[in-house]
Amino acid sequence: MTRMGLVQRRALFAILLSCAAALAGCKVVTIEQDQAIRAKRSLDFDADTYVSRIWTAQALPELQHRAAPARELFAAIDADPEGAGARLGRRSSEGGAWTFVVRGEGVVAAIDDSSRRRTVEVALGDGVSRAVKLEAGPVVVGTTVRDALPFIAFDDFSDQLAYADVGRALTTTALARLKPALDGVRPGDRVRFLGAFHLPAAGQPVFVTPVSIEKVASAGAAP
């Protein structure tokens, strides 16, 4: 074999190795997943349309699956915030705040409608030291619903604005669907809720963005 032929064979072998390595790093996706990824990267991406498509089929089931009982979750956070985050929460970005999904039941202790950031405070009892305040809107601070969902990642979207729009649309969708229930609760009512929150500082209230709420007993009703 000539020296030129040997060089050509080595070059071809190197190309084949590079291709094999590239293919090994590829992720096989279904046609539906590919379409969803392309939609998220589209220049005419509409966050509200995207969220309406995934809310019932993906978002709610995932949040219900990830939800931890309030008593156990808050006890774990009080004992070891970082450990609780690693076991029971998630970070949407490296170094970001831990986000948790919680389910609980308690009595409405107070409703603060003095500003557009309306909150419904729920006393959980059972020795839970944390005050829980359900965000009732229309103004909600943060993107906890988005940050709690592992299948929504910044890199899947065309830019920061699209990613932020998804966070807004998820929160808006959750509160719009719960508005009748949130508007209907009164102090003394017993409610059952599920929602997401960012890890607060020690001793601070937990502001939960609810994704479901149910009144299980009205104020003054017999136990």
C-alpha cells in the first residue's frame, strides 16, 4: 500500500470515529417530541398556546406526582434545607433556588387582599411551624410552577424571553383555573391544596403558587 493510500485510510478511519462519537451523544426522540421541541424553538412561539397544550396532559400529572406532604416536607427543610432540596426539590439552573411541590390541608387563617398580591394564609396545624400563604393573584412573584417542572428547560427555548413567557403563562393558567375556588374561600374554611414554592429563608412564610385547591369544609361546619 502506498503512503498516500495509508494516509487516506487513516483519515477515513478518523472521520468514522468522529461520526460514531457524535451519534453516541444523540438522543432518540419520537415524532411528537421532535414536533414539541421545534414548536418551542419557533420564531412565532406562543407561550399561552404551548401551556394550554401541556397543562392537563403533562404539567398537572407531573406536579401531582412530585408533591410531598406538607408536614414531612417542612420538617425536612427545617432540619436540612440543602438535603431536603436534593431529595425532594429541584433546581431549574445551577445555583438557583430550590423549588418544591407540596400538598397539604388546613384551615384558612386569614385573607390579605390589601394589594394586588392577594394571599390566602392556611394554618396546617400538626406542629407545622411554617406559615403557608397561597398566592391568589392577580400579581404573583416568581416562576415556581415552571421551575418545578423537569421537562421545561431554558435550552429548549429560543431565548430568555420565550422561557420567561412560559413561566408567566403557567402561573396565569393555574390561577385562572383556580380563581372561582380562591375567591370562594373564607376564614375558617378547611381547604386542601397543591402547589409549588421556592425555598424561603429560615422562619419566613412559604408563598405557594397553587395549582389545585378544594374546600373540604366551610367555616363553622361540624367536624
